[in-house]
Amino acid sequence: MHDKILQIIPAPADMWAILEGNDPDGHAYRTRERVVCLALIEGRDGTTNVSAMVHDECGYLSPAGAFDDFSGIEYGEVQP
């Protein structure tokens, strides 16, 4: 059985998932990915949680916490 999305709502316009770490050459990076929506997700064990959803590299929606380099959520304007 897989996790199941029970409900989604739009995320605040200024909500960002922070991804940071080191690339294969050892250079540090930090990026902000726009959180598209918040999803109420029922896990395999029946528990529920709310996850910030972002587009992955294939264009699918994925929980931000599913990325190895996810470090947190920030609020604020778009930075150039």
C-alpha cells in the first residue's frame, strides 16, 4: 500500500522549500523551490501529516521532505 493524498490546498505565495548540500565536486549549493501546495497525506500505517509539495525534476509533485537535500521551509519574496 502507498501513501495517499487525502486533500490539497494552495500554499502561501511566499513559501519556499530550501534545498542545500554539496555537488559532486564538493561545491556548496543552496536553492529555493516554490512550494506549490500543502497536502494532507495518509501514510501506510494510517497516520496523517501535512507536507509541503514541490515539483521534482520530472515535473511531478513530491513532498519536499522526500529530497535528500531538503533542509527546511522559508517565507519571503523571490530572490533574483
